[in-house]
Amino acid sequence: MSESHFIVCLRDGAWQHTNRGTTSAPFTSRDAAIRAAIEEARGTGDPSAEVIVQDNETSAETVWRPGQDGPDQQ
């Protein structure tokens, strides 16, 4: 199982993403945090990396895996 999970979430009114204990923040929007997380995930070269958006404490959605287009690429 991959350890390259980039979790995007809203904390204390600011969007951020975390990976293996490292936090990148703040981002002005959910989409900006997702784009930054995808860029970092691509940079890992891990074929099983994932970007996951956690909308609240119990809901999560995978929004990107390698081989998929990012939110601005169609």
C-alpha cells in the first residue's frame, strides 16, 4: 500500500494538504489546495499516490491518482 496519500482538508478556516506529517497551507480555496496536492503527488513518482479530499471528519473522496487528469486538465 502506498504511503503517498495527500489529504486536502479545511482546518481553522484555511484549506491545506498534508502528506506523511508535512502540512502545506494556507490555500485560498479548495481547488487551489487540490491543484497543489496533485502537483506534489505527481512529483513523488509513486504510481499509487492519491489525493484525497476530506470534507469533514467522516467523509473522504479520492480526487486524483496517477494517470488521471488534474482538475484543470481535460
